Amino acid sequence: MCAIFGFVNYRRSLSRSEMKELINRLSVESEVRGKDATGIAYVKHGELKVFKRAKPAHKVKLYVPEDTVILTGHTRMTTQGDARYIYNNHPFTGKTADGSFALCHNGVLYNDSQLAKSERLPKSKIETDSYVAAQLIEKYGKLDFKTIAKMSEAVEGSFVFTILSDKNKLFIAKGDNPLCLIHYKQLGLYVYTSTEDIMKNVLKGSFLEKLPFEVIKVTEGEIISIDKRGRFEKSSFVPNEFCYGWNYYGYRKPAYDENELFDICGMFGVSQEDLMLLYDMGYTDEEIEGMLCDRSMIRECIEEARVLVGEYY
């Protein structure tokens, strides 16, 4: 489990102090889904800039130029690839004929090794499963709806991808992981986080709290783009129905019955109370299913939830 966050300030309406506050709130509130590393990407004078550290967001000082239009960020909980090595952390960079890009991923990919072999991707010291998505876009040669759809259909697992180009254009491809996107039309500002709860905490007590906004619905299988002028476009891909975890038959049900998921978790030593804690933290059914294959990971998440949610069972 990780978190993605960011904004598109297409009217450049935010002051320096407002932008600093927004970045700080977005990153720190997103810590609830990952504390192993923090990273951001933005464009400065036509050049893509990436800054990342193997620290929780509240211990990292994040600065961007006052004229920054688009920012994409990530807080990481490690599943694959040691976070102590900066190259294993998000955002990951890549290049196509269109220029350079930075990619963030919330979720877990299960077929990265198979794709590296079948697609003959170049070897890299980067061990994180997410990096295969950047490599696929590089191989496909362009950064557009078509190649992002092709990549999203090739990977197997849970995901939301955010991809920022050096032309100051943001793409978001939504798989079955959560996403909350809102639009302040009067400010010319889009803001996004992984979950609604994170968004609520970001806005509470902020300069944005009392301003009206529109919730932008993005469903599984959709790709959106927002450019530096605020132009919003939408496309789609066909979600991969492969499922990794206890369902070894290779088919993912469209939704879990609550009692069924309780029973499955019980087989792995996870109580109903622990499952509810994970829900309180914002985990989806698919994320919980993926964690069941790693006992140490799910115990860590439950212990973290007990501390952060404040429930001790």
C-alpha cells in the first residue's frame, strides 16, 4: 500500500505560502498509507525535476518553484525493492520520443518479472515492481492515451498510475485502487489524493476548506489527462481480470461479499476486528487480498492501524 497525491494549478492562482501549505498537507496526510519514502516530480523551465528521499513525509522538506503548475507525489510502503536505495522509490523516470516523464504507482504488480522477460526490457538495478510500467511506456515509444492503455492492460495487479510529462501534462490511469480527485473551478485548481479520508484531512483547517469544489468521478478502467491550461480529457482501457492471492483460478470477482472476505482472512489468521481496522485505514479489498500472501506485511499494517486509528482489540 502506498499513496499518490498532487495538484494541477492551471491558473497559477496559488500564492507561494498556499502552495507550500498544500504540498505539506498532501504529503504528510498521505503518510497514513506509506512512511518508507517520499517523492515528488514537477516541471521547471521545461525540465522534469524529481526529488525523493527514504524518509516519511513529515521529515522531508518539500519545495517547488512558485510558478509550478503540476505536481505529482508519492508516499511509499515497501512491498518490493529496498526503500533505503533511492532508485527503488517513486517517482520513476523514463523517456520517449515525446520527452521525459515521471511515474508514480499506488498498488502492487505481480507480473513484473514475467513482463521484463516477455517484453525483453532492459535490465536495471531498480527492484521495485512499479518500474516495469515506466519501462513499458518507454518501449512503446510515446506518452499518450494509447500507450498508457496498452501498459495498463499488460500489468497484472492493483494500481493507480500518475504520469507527469515534461510538457506539463498529467495522466492518471485508474485500476482497482482508490482515487479522490476534486476541482476548484474558481481557482483553476485540481487536487488529488488516494482516498477521500486523506482528502478530508488535507482540506480540514486549510485555506481551501470553505471553498466550493466539484468531485471528479474516475472509475476503474479510465485514463484522464489534465494539461497546464486545465484542459481535461478522458480515455479508457480494459482492466486485466487476473487476480493474485487466495483466488488461484485466475478470475477476480467484481466485488467481495463481506462475510466471504472475513472467512478468507480468518484462514490467514486475520480477525474481523483487524480487517475492520484495515478498512478504517483506507485499504481496499484487493489490497488486503494481496497482503494475505505476506504474513509479516499484513501484521505490520495491522499494528500500524492500531496505533493510527487508536483502536486496540
